Amino acid sequence: MFRKLRIAVLLVILATVALGAWRSGARATEWKHTLYATVYPIAADDSPHTRAGVARLSADDFAPITDWLQDEVRRHGRDVLRPLAISVAPPLESQPPPFPADGGPVAVGLWSLQLRFWAWRHDATPGPRPDVRLFVLYHDATRTPQLDHSVGLRKGQIGIVKAFAGRDDGPRNAVVIAHELLHTLGASDKYDPQSLAPIFPDGYAEPDRQPSHPQRMAEIMAGRFALADGQLAMPERLGQTLIGPRTAAEIGLRRAN
């Protein structure tokens, strides 16, 4: 009898958590209210340069993301007074469980559960829980000149972002953070995983442009734009990116065709 009662309680808890997650996800893509995101900065190495960069972060460093999203939301016909608000938590000393890059679906699924548990344990920011949690791991570029892929999960609305800690790296970091933020809202990648080239037409910011190359901007979920066949460029700032129609439909900004 006790065992059945315990199972019933666990099922109720799981159902409550699942319902809460569904409501949070649905609310986030209604575009009727402000979406609240918190950045949790993490020094990913012991470099003094990295720690100094993490220590000086403030909400103002992420204002370009909120301004860009507001412009894009309005461009897609939604009139939300403040679509996104970003706050910055105190730096974390702990690092999230590493993504199993060579793992199969089971390993990735287990990692997702571990990540959500880790995020729950390290979400010590005062006040109400944000809609989206972005754990940004900052690196010293002299030690790690090339970063691993960042990850954004719709389940739990958690992003793990790899970034550089230099003063001049903010604009490029903002592009990566915005990309992962949209992943947490349901956006899919718009590039070929092998070549990293944008997929036509959804990965092109200007698919109707003639001639099609060079593209002048990047679709945010493509991450790069094509200057010519086989020649790609990465956006230097969010002003060189936009949310294309397919991505807009995925995150609820417009109806899917």
C-alpha cells in the first residue's frame, strides 16, 4: 500500500512539473508578455583575463539582444512593449555537465536530465524563476581559440553558451546567445551540420535576392551567410542578422505556411 502511494505521489509531482513546463513554454511564445531571461556567467578556465571579464558583466552588456529582438518582433507584426528582459546572476563557480558530443540519443537524453537537475541546484538568483536560463561559459581566447558548440534546450528552456571573455567579444557573443535563446523557444537550426552552410531557402536572410550571392545578412538560426558558393562568413554583430519566416513560425511570431 505504501509503495503504491509513493508511486502515485511521484506521478502527481511529475505531472505537475510537466504541466508547469508546458505552460511556461506556451507563455513564452505567445508574444503577449515580457519574456524574462537570466544570464548565469561562468568562468570556464582559471585565466585572470576570463575572471575579470566575468566580474564586470552587467545587464547593459546584453542590451543589444533585447533591442534586436524587439526590432524583430515588431518587424514580424507583433506589438509587444518589451518582448525580452535580461538580468545577470552572480557568477557561478560550478560548470554544467559536458555535452556527450559522440553519444547517441540515450546519452543525450540522460545528459538533458542531468543538466536540468544541475540547473535547478545552481539557480540561486533571488526573485521569481526566469522563463529562460542561459548559462554562459566564458573562455580566454589565448587558451581556447576555438569553442565547442553551444546548446539550447526547449525542454526546461535552458541554454549552455560558449563565449569569449574579451572586452571586444560582446557583439559576437550576443549573436551566439540570441541563437541559443531562440532554440529554447523552439527554433531549429537552418544550416547543414556537415558543411555549416545555410540551407536554402530557410537559412538565407534574403532568399529572393538576385543574384543570390553575396548575401548581406545572416538568418539567426543559420549562423553564417554565404558570400559565394563555398564561401561563408559569420556575422560580427546582431545587426547583421534577422529572424526568417520559418524561424518566426517556429517560435510563434507568425503562422506557419
